[in-house]
Amino acid sequence: MFPTVLSPLMTRSEAKAKLVDLAGSDQIWNEFIEKPVGEVIEKSFESDLVRGVVLTDGMIGTFGSNLDPNLDVNKCFLYHVIGNETGEWNIPIGGMGQVSDGLRKAALAAGATLMADCDVRAIATDGTVSYTVHSPGSADEVLEAEHIKAKYVLANVSPVELEKLTGIKDVVPTATKADGAQVKVNLLLRRLPKLKDESLDPAAAFGGTFHINESFAQLQTAFEQASRGEIPNPLPCEIYCHSLTDPTILSKELQEQGAQTLTVFALHTPHSLLTGKNNNEMRELLTRAVLDSLNSVLAEPIEDLLMLDENGKPCIETKTTQDLQDALRLPGGNIFHGALEWPFVEDGDDLSSPAKRWGVATKQENLLVCGSGARRGGAVSGIAGHNAAMAVLEQLG
């Protein structure tokens, strides 16, 4: 399936035929595309813990039950396990800033003009983009209003935001709105914590993805609790210690001190738990739930290991779905800009234009989606940007 995501879209029948040809039967197609993926996971593993750890790939930012009848969990699972045809996940040396800087350098080398501190206000049907220029670091202080016209406009914002900018309802016809369902907590520690299981070296335990309270049964219970408007207890969490893999994300001074970072990603915390009014309160409650979940496997409180900033405050940062919506305009805090879609179209769907064939079309012919709201989005994958570029090149001939 993975090699197809950088090519024009296949239909469901074509995708199935390709997979059946490779696998020799339609079993894999049925188990991962037609039925809830939790069924095959439950059937394939005896351990409830292993079942849960495997299933978490389908619940990153996606709210669904273990046997999700809507198959949203299947779609999320699929995108997380097909990467590089192996499902391997990598981190960039130097942090995500190095990725951004690499993109910046490549764009400048190709002759692009980059503009920061700008806020796009509208996109017209003739390709005119109206925007305001702000003082650096201040979105409130507008210096001037400008506009620029382009033959093609590629938008990396969510379909919901694009609808506001164009004034066109359902401007991305294939997009479906869906709220996010995660909370992320970043911690800077003096050292790695000791574990209740003394036989485990913390460096080995935190060297990969560290799963906490994510057994198959715990995931289902957490989903049911969250569906009732409760914060799950215990909260399913997974942890990444990027500084173990790449110490360069820390200053030399922090490295010498033995400091480490922990990023905790908690599942089943749907946006419906929050409002603009209760966000601060919920952020504190969710932070507490994350720390309690983490402490359940530690031999010492994680709070005692937090480094302090120059003001004497603990180095801990929590981002809720409401925070993401407020700061980045991600609808409902959805890290995928909306509901994930299958990496193929249904039989009979319109593929009459390059943009439609590449899964980046909008109702405005000269406006293409190059972000996670595209047919094959997937946040950090870069797939949508590639496909939008291919669609433009095809249209240009």
C-alpha cells in the first residue's frame, strides 16, 4: 500500500486487487480494510498487553473503540504502520527545527520567497491571496495589508480554515471534520526516573516507545470513560525520550548535567472534554492525570525530577486540543486537520482532473491542498505536499 501514496489515487477495487495479488488472498484486505482492525489484533495475540500496544497505532489522535465500527481506527492504524513499507519511525537529528530549516534552504535555493509574521485573510477565486503583515512576534500589531496573485495556490491549512478563507462551503469536498483526542506533555528532567521494576535499566526502557496503561482492556475502558465525559483513569499514555536517541536537542551544558527530555502522548482525551472557558482548568487536570499514569510505573515521583526554569517553575508544558485550536487553528485540536481517509477512492469517484487524481482538489480549480487535509494527509508524512506539487506539474504539462 505504501508505494501507492506517492502516485495518483487508485480506486478501492484497484487497491484490493493489488493487495490480493501480493498476499495471495483477500484475507489481509478484509481484516484491515473491511472489518475493525481490533478484531484481527485480538485474534492474533494472546496477551492483552500486546494487543493494546499494537492497537495504539490506530488511536494516535483518533477517538474510537477497540472494535470501532466506523473504521477510523483502521485508517489511523494503516497510516502509522505503512511508513517506509516497514512501519519504522525515525526522528531528525537536531529536532524538528532541522527539518524546517532544511525545507527553508531547499525553497530558497529553488528561488522561493519566504515571508514570516504574515496572516492570510482571504483567498479569491482568481488566485489573489490577501494577507496582513505583523510586527515580529506580535499578531495583534498590523503593519500593513498586502495581496499577491498566483496561478496556483497551495494551502497547508485545515479544510475548516480554508472554508473561512475562501467563503466556499465544503471547499474540500472529500474532507470530514473530526475533533482531536489527545493531550501532549513535555518534561525536562534532571535525569531519567527509576522504575518500580528494578531489573529494567531506565535508559533501555525509555530508549524506544514506552507504553503505560495501554492494555487492550484498559484502552476500551478509557474510551468508555471519555465517552461519558470523564478523564480516563488510568490515562493511557506513551512516552518518547528523544534526548536519548539524539542528545543534540539539548544544550551542551544540559547534556553534561545528565538532563533528559520526556514527551508524553496521552490517548482518549477527546476535544469534547474541553471548552474555551474550562481549558486552563482541564489542562491542569489532564496534566495531573498524565503524571499519575506515569508515576504508576515509577519508583519515585516524576515531579521530583523536573528541572526548574529561571523563575523557579518546573519545566513542564502541556498542550490540549483547545490549545492547538487556539494557537494553530487546528479544528477541534485535530493533528490530522480532520478525519483521516483511506489512501484510495471509491469506485466511480470523479478522477477527471490532476488535482482529483492526486487527492488534493478543492472546489476552486486553482486552489490545492498540500497539508494533512488532503486525501492522503497524515501530518508529518509530507505526502500531501508531494502530491500537490505533482498535480500542479501535471496541470502545467
